[in-house]
Amino acid sequence: MPDLKVMPIREVSLSDIAGMLRRLADAIEHGEHEGIRGLVVVLDAPAMPVFGFGDAPPAVAGELLACAHLKMIRARLGAYGLEL
């Protein structure tokens, strides 16, 4: 009989927000994401705080959010065979 073992698909659950942020930070430090100028984080909390990090000017945070929104809309439309 072959020697089988269980391999985790993810090291951290997607619902573990702090763990996923640590995983992203590790990936950035290990060079898995190159050319990063900035990062924007929006918390799903009552005050909906927005944090921007990096060398990019503050206006870039708004552009990053707009680009992310457009990317998500395109993915959603693509799931129905539609384009924007």
C-alpha cells in the first residue's frame, strides 16, 4: 500500500484575517510580488477604516481601489460570459 498523507490546501484559513495578512506580508518579503509601490487595506468594520502603505502618493490609494473594483466587476461579468 502506498504511503499516503494529508496535505493542507492552505496553511491559513481565509477567515483568519490576521493570518492571511501575515501570509501576504511573508510573500511580499520573499519577493513573490514584485514592483509593489503601495498597498491599500479596507476593513469591513463599522467605521470602514482605510489604510494606505508604501511610497505611492495618497491619491494612488483611490486609484488602487478603483482598479480593484473594476477587476472584480470584470471577473463577475466574465463568470456570465459577459465583458465590460
